[in-house]
Amino acid sequence: KKKRHVTSICWNPRYPDLFAVSIGSYSFAKNRAGQILIWSLKNTEHPEYIFNNDQSVMCLDFHPKTPALLAVGLYDGTVLVYDIRNRSKKPIYQSTVRTQKHTDPVWEVRWSSDVNKHNFYSISSDGRVMNWALMKNKL
């Protein structure tokens, strides 16, 4: 069986029973697919939502004022933003080489403390701290 690791947890700021868990791998010899699981304490049998990804999911953070927005960092250096209400289960924003995504794993993502803004920061072992601003249809 493939060994998967829980790589982070984040509580939803509006719904105290809701939390997100990232699933990835710390076995860096070979990267494995990851998941984001959204759980409710009201039902601990099964996650409320499951978001699958080709890359290990290393970190995540809910927006402090818009609790449906979830920033995510991946093993390959990509950052994503999901709207967990979105039925397509695809990210609404995704960094690319063109937008200067990280070149090493993203170890932490954190929304700005200014709750009226939709920007977040990411850190990576590539030595960079990036500030990502959500704009209409792009990151």
C-alpha cells in the first residue's frame, strides 16, 4: 500500500466544525498524488469534499473572511486556490512557470491578515517568499 502523509490541517474561520486536511508524501524519491479532504465534525465517517491532485499537497489555508476560498501549496512548487463550493472540483486559480511559480515544494501558504484583500503568501525551499494576488480569472 502506498504510504501517504497528512501534511497540514486548517480550521474554517466561519464554520467551527469544518476543517481541511492535506494529503501528500514526504518520500521525496518519488512524488505521489495528493488530496485535499474537507471534513466536518458532524460526520467523521467520510469527508464532505475530496479534491484530487496529481501532486502531493503540502499545505493549505482558508481565507479568513471568504471561508470558501482555500489556498493550497503543492510539492512541484505550484500554488492553487479552490472555491470549495465549486462542483467541478477544479482550482479557480493556479500558478504557472509564466507567473513564476516556485521551483521547489511549497511548505506554507498563508492569506494576508488584511481580510478585505484576496492575496496570500507562499514559502518554498527555493528560497523565495511569494505574494499572490487574486484578480479576475488569473493569479
